[in-house]
Amino acid sequence: MAIDPTAQVHATAHIEEGAVVGKNCIIGPFALVGSDVVLADGVELKSHAVVTGQTEIGAETVIFSFAVIGEIPQDQKFKGEKTRLVIGARNRIREHVTMNTGTKGGGGVTRVGDDGLFMAGCHVAHDAKVGNRVIMVNNSALAGHCIIGDDVIIGGLSGIHQWVRIGNGAIIGAVSMVTNDVIPHGLVQGPRGELDGLNLVGLKRKGVARGDITALRAAFQMLAQGEGAFIDRARKLSDETESDYVREVVDFVLGDSDRSFLTPR
């Protein structure tokens, strides 16, 4: 066990032999840190937080009470192999959040980026890849193998089907079930999630130029109403666009997909 002398560890916390606790960490009452856990500098575990498994937590991340981070996957194919969970810096992981390690069949690693907010009761399943500045609202859930881009917002009580990709800057409304890939900057809503437009509010908040927003809107209309199949419309856009934001959408659509796409209604 390696606990930096600047760390503050409550007398009732339990840190297993082999764990690494960095500078200025704060380990609250009755928190548990497993033997294969590495906490970077400035990590804080509130009371009764559990961090276990082969798990790395990035600097200044805060994990709130009764969260369970790094437990084994909820996958019947898992046979106890050594797999990992890697969480980036400055995340806020609220009460009762669960994040699982990976599986051998899925690459062995679940990854979460930097500066995310995971509100109470969220779940990140095995082998998911979550980008930076992601917000998951209360009781939303990612199934296994999902890929979530940067700046994505997932509304409360929403579920993302296994293997689904959600592109950068997309927003998923509350109480939605998303079963297919979502294009970058897309807006999804409805009980059986439907692609209902662009995340215009998010684009404006990000300071995206008016010309790029106009190009995205035109591209969305072409994807919705152009000739040919959805993939053919994307290929046509690829030949015509000069916007980096439209190019991002095109590259996403032309990339590998296990779940096909939500298409504009």
C-alpha cells in the first residue's frame, strides 16, 4: 500500500494492501479502496464510496457516497479475468453511480474521459468508451460497448443500447430508449428515441460560427430528404461540403457501425 503523506484518510476508511493513494487525496468515513486501485492526486471519496477492481481514477475527481466504481461487469460471459476501468480527471460522480470494468471479449477496458458529470443513479457498463465533458442525468444508463463522444448530454431515465455510438455534441432527451447510432450534434427525443433535429442550443453555447450551423442545418435536411439511401446521401455530402462540422457528421456515418443509425424523421 502506498499512501502519500499529504492524503487525508478517515480512521474508519479501509484501504487494501497494494492500493496507491496520491497527493492531497481525501478518503471519507467508511470508504473502501481496493488493492488494485490507483487514485491520482486530489481525488476525493465521500463517505461510503467504494472503488474496487483494477481501477484508475484521474486527478481531482470526486466520488460521492454509495457510488460503486470498478466492480465486475454485469455480463454472464465474464469469467473473472483481470480487466480495467480508467476514469479521467475532474469528474463528478454522484451518489449511487455504478461503473464496471471491461470484459475480455470487449477489449478489457472501460474508459471515461475528463470533466464529466454523472448524476445520481447513473450506470456505465463494461467496455464503454465515454468522452470528455459528458453529462449523464439521473438514472440514465449506458449498456456494454457503447461509444459516447465529447460534450454529449444524456437525459434522465434514458437508456443507451449496447454497441450504440453517440457522436460529439449530441443530446438525448429524458426517458428515451436509444437503439441506434446518433450523428454528431444530433437531437434525440421520444420514448423510442427518434432523431428530431440538431442540438442547436449546444452548438450556440459552444460558440460555433453561424456559417457552420447553417451548413449543418442544410446537411441535416439533405440527410432527411435527399435522394437515395441514408448512406448514399452521406457520401454525396462528403463530396460537396467544406464545413468541418458537416465533415464530422459524414465521417461518423461512413464509419463502422454495429447498430445502424437513427435517421431524420
